[in-house]
Amino acid sequence: MAFGGFSDGKQPAPMADINVTPMVDVMLVLLVIFIIAAPLLTHSVKLDLPQAQSAPAPENGDAVTLSIDAEGAVFWNEERVDRAELEARLGQAAQLRPPPELQLRADKSTRYEVIAQVMSAAQAQGMTRMGFVTDASAGER
């Protein structure tokens, strides 16, 4: 192993070997930085909801269908209701034993805020069973 360079014994000559250790260290640090930073650079998420392929849920008679159209209007079993009437009906339905399942049907372009408000109202009134209804044929296109 030579730690010096070529020398005649009197004058030390410059070192002729290239030290690659610092370069390897820098490259490993950059690799770790890129591994950590790469998932943060992909910030776009493309969604096209709702489409699902699942087994149909068994039909039961004690179900309430809540439909929300694209404008945010809420329908209780195909009858339009406002926010106060919705909360009153949810409270009455929650008192039934067993409480009915709430089947939420929302238009594809419905704002998520409206859906979240309906879900929050249902939970506040004591509804515990909720399901989302999707178009099974939409996933087969």
C-alpha cells in the first residue's frame, strides 16, 4: 500500500492515486436525499369517482335512501328535504329499533363538502349504519 507518491527518498512527490471516498460519500448522501424526496414530488392525484365493482349488498326492508344531486339538493327516499327536515328525519330514524341503514347515493360531481355535511348530520343524530351506493356498470366500461 502506498500512502505517498513516487519519490526518490529526498523530495516527496505528489500523490498519483485518486481518492474516491469523498465522492462515494457525497453520492450516497444524494441518493438518500432523492429516495426521501421523490414521493413528495408526486403531488397530483387523479380521481374519477364513484366507480366500483363489488358484490351487491343484500336488500333489506329497513333502509333509507339519501340521494344528493349535483347541485347539492338532498332527497329522502326520492322526496326533497331541506337541512332542518333532514336532521329531524334522521333523528326519528335513529330512534327505531333496529335503526335503518342509511344508503347514501351521491352524484359524481357533487361537492364533497355537501356529502361530509350529510354524513356529519347523520352521525350527530345517532345513525350508525351507512353505506355508499355506486353504479356497478360504470366500472365495466
